[in-house]
Amino acid sequence: MSFKFNFEIEADGEDVETVGVEATPSVPVEETSPGSSKIPAQLHSLDELIAKLPPHIAFSPLAIPLTSSRTITIPRRELFDVKMQLMAEDSNPSANTNQNFSAAFTDEDIRTNTYEGGLKSWECSSDLVKQLATDSEIWINSSHRILELGCGTALPSCYILQTLLSKPSDHKIHLTLADYNIDVLRLVTLPNLILAYFHATNNLPSTDPSVTEGSEETPEIELTPTLISSFLSTLQSHNITISFLSGSWSLTMISLIHGGLEYPSTTSETMYSLLLASETIYSPSSIPDFVDMIEYALSTSGKGYIAAKDVYFGVGGSVKDFVDMIEEKKWKWEVIREEKRGVGVGRVVGVVSKG
């Protein structure tokens, strides 16, 4: 079986669009050349990112109201704590980190081909958490492989992890988190997953709702070897494995999520039964690549939960652009949550499926 990809492939330093060109399985295709400005995709193990953790992390609880009587709490790392870590690394030339990651110190939401907003928690990610909570009985027993694209602070995956750790598991679950920046993965994604674990197991320090960001009273946890060992053993006892991906949506990333298979079958066991994404369709130029990721990552029976604003003023992306593209593929799209009142630009959560 052959596949068609929309990913941009660079030749001799020039962008060449390859829509409709068949990829031949016997000929590996790389989407980035030495002159490419995009970050190439890489796979990262949990152990690799654990080795990059700071000695301690400061956090605050994010309260997400689900109903008048139910609130979901997800702890997340404080941005000021991220800045403190980066400043400490910048003063230590021997630190094996990217000392040029300046996004934490600016007001920029995105910087094309450099930073995609992963240090901030966006509104749509909270919308997605609400919908996952509403649909928990649907996905909790059927989703063995879960992928969050453009994860950033990973609130949806953190909620899923908290939920999975609240009950014994009778099947294996693999969680993959992908963000454009490796620094986002190590600075906020993994720390937030660890905080989710501590919250689920009631091991987090108590928090005072009146505490403000950056105050001396902001709670923190020390990431001792004992605590990390407990985190890993709890994942193992619940049959949960976690991996990470950085870099651009590309042929390489598709290969990496399928364990090295360059052209996976759409019925492959390496396909994902649940795909999550929030605020990933803001740029018209990236929507085709995002749709390709769905096509070659989501199983034929799987569901993709996509949270987005109706339209992204200033950058041009919209839900309509995305829906038009997936309807060309004869996929189904169903809006299951709308946030319209008093929120400025409307937001939706929709489910995409191939069946």
C-alpha cells in the first residue's frame, strides 16, 4: 500500500510542495535538509527527560469548573520557576541544555519555526479537559494508545494520567506527547505529568488558594530519586508507558511514532486509538501537516479530540479551514462542545473519525 503526503520537502534549500506525489516505500524521504529552518523530529524516552529535570519545581493548582458542583484540579508548573531554571542553566556553561531558548522571557505567543507557544496553558486545552471528563466512560476502557499533538503544558494528558492512576488497569496504555520544542517537553510537559501523578496519589503539598504566582508561599516539590522511583514504579504497576516527540510534523515523526516504520498500515497496532490536540490549527500553512499527522497516526476506529477557536485573527487559521480539509478525505466531524457566551472568539471541541 502506498501513501500520499502533504508535508513540505526541501530540495537545494528551496521549499517544494509535494501534494499528490506518491511516496515509494523503498525510498526513504527526509523532509528537512541541512538548510531547513524547521526543527527535525526526534523521539525522546522518559528516562532521557527525567535526567534533565531540576532538583525541585514550584507549582500552583489550576481549577477547571466542569459543573456547578464539580471542579477538576490539575497542578501545573509555574512559569516563573521555568525562568529561574533557565537563568541557572545560562549561568552554567557545562549544563547540557539549550541556552538559547528565550521564549520564556518574552511576551511572544509564537515564533515561526522556533517556538509554538508551549510554555503557556491555552483556553482550548481547558475545554478539552472538560470534554474528556464528560466522555471518560467512552475513552478510559478503549484507548490503549494515546497521542497528544502540540502538547505544551499537556493539561489534557495530565488529566488522563490522573484518571488512569485513580483505578487499576487491566490493559497496557501508551501515552505519547509531542511538542515542537524539546525545551517545552523538559521544562513543563514532564514536570506537569509528575505533578499529575503526585496529585492523583494525594502526595502533593497542600495549596492555599490565595497564594499568588511567584510568592514565597508558592508550594514546591523536591524531585528526589525516591520520588522519581515512586513515579516510575506507579506507572509500571498501572501498565502505563510514556514517550515524547519533539520537532516538526513530518514523515520522520510519522516513522518515529510507528517504531521506525516509514509507511505504516492504517490498521497497524502502532496506530493511536485516541488523539488529542488543542490550539493546533491557528496557522493555515500548518493545517495540511496536522491533517497528515491525523491520517497516519489515528486508527480507523479511533477518535481525535480537537479543541480550537473558531477563527484565529491575525494568523489566519480557522475551524472551517480544518473541517474543509478533512471532509475532502470523507472523514466525519462532530462538534461536541461549544464555548460561545462571553468568551470573545467562539471555541469548539470536535471529534474527527475516519469511520
